[in-house]
Amino acid sequence: MKFVDGDNISRYASSEVYKTANEKTKEFAKSAGCSPLVWWSLLGQYMRVLNVLNQDIKGKSILDLGCGSNGGTEEKIKYGSLYEPWFSRFVYQNIQELKLNIFGIDKGDLEREEFPHMQLNLLEEKALINNFKKNSFDIITAFRLFNSPELEKETYNRIEYNASKESSDKLMNILSWQIKEILKPEGIFLYYGVGEEVSPNKNINKLLPVL
Ligand SMILES: C[S@@+](CC[C@H](N)C(=O)[O-])C[C@H]1O[C@@H](n2cnc3c(N)ncnc32)[C@H](O)[C@@H]1O
């Protein structure tokens, strides 16, 4: 089992794999009518998954923590549709082709989503191990969960553009041992966007894949 900080991934897959990922995500973004920024972020997330799995994604199961939602969160107020569950939607829509399975979790509204999901507050003690069996997933992702403004509001009732290091650490302490339980022995926990007070612009730079 490995914990991987996706911010530190400096090398992505070969250019052929990048080209296919680029096309697939672009096609999806076009049909979903999402903004170029959403597409760019989605491409970065998909490339990170391909990268940590060494492109061997066939039949793999992903749990996407803080997958994004359609409302009831600080993200929706501050960023509109930017943090809807694009990655989970993308994988679900292309599930046959990508041969990846997806399950999304978020505190916000996921009611009308088609991909398998659960509305859950991850700050609740044992939230994961109460809902999933041991050795359930090949990869658990948490893209910008640890610097979520909703996390800061829930933890310290503070309204910020990003979560602080304190609330990020608190969530990591609650989750890390549970993640180890529900990941398969060779599984990977891939995250990026740890808690820090940064400006929205600086944060947006973190979305950009290094290719
Ligand atoms: C910045 S958004 C990122 C969404 C998506 N992963 C992405 O990268 O586009 C962070 C998400 O984490 C969710 N979140 C924050 N605190 C949470 C908690 N305690 N439990 C579950 N989800 C939480 C928020 O509701 C929000 O949808």
C-alpha cells in the first residue's frame, strides 16, 4: 500500500497515452458542456491515475473521496460548477472503455448522479470502515479534498478560500488508518491539494498537469 502526493508527480505517461487521455477527456468535456478549466483539471486527475497505476487500469476499482457535488457546500457558493463530480462522471461514462470502476463520496448533494455514490461526512469517526469492507479498492483518490473550503467550514466554522493545515491534518488523521483498511494490500492512496492558505489563483496552478 502506497500514499502518493499527486502534487509531486513530475512525470506523466508516454505521449501516446497522454494523447488518448487528452482526446477522451476533451470529448467528455464537450458533451458535458464544461469549461476549459474543468477539462484541464479532469485531464490532470486522469493522467495522475494512469501514472500511479503504470497505465495498468483494467478492472481497477477507485474510491473518489470528496468527489465534488451539486450543492450544499462552500465550493458551490465560491466556485459554481468547477467542483462538481467531473472525474467520477467521466470514469462512469467511459467505464466500458476505460475498464475502471468508480465510487464517489462527498458531503454535498449527489442525489441525481448516475455513478455509484454515497453522501457522507468524512470527518465522522469510522465513516469509511463502517461502509466498506477490508481490501475493497485498488486506488483511493482525494483530489483537493484536503484544502476544501467546505472542510474548513465543517471543522472550524471558518469561511476561507481553502482549508487550513490544521483542518487538513485533522481529516488526514481520521482517514489514514481507515484508508489502509479498505485499500487492497498493493493499493494506492493518491491525493493532492493539502491544506494551506493560498490564493485561489495559486491554487488553480496546482491543477495544471506537468507534462
Ligand atoms: C475542492 S472540492 C474538489 C472536488 C473534486 N475532487 C475536484 O477535484 O474537482 C472538495 C470537495 O470535498 C468535499 N468535502 C469537504 N469536506 C468534506 C467532508 N468532511 N466529507 C466529505 N466531503 C467533504 C466538498 O464538499 C467538495 O465537494
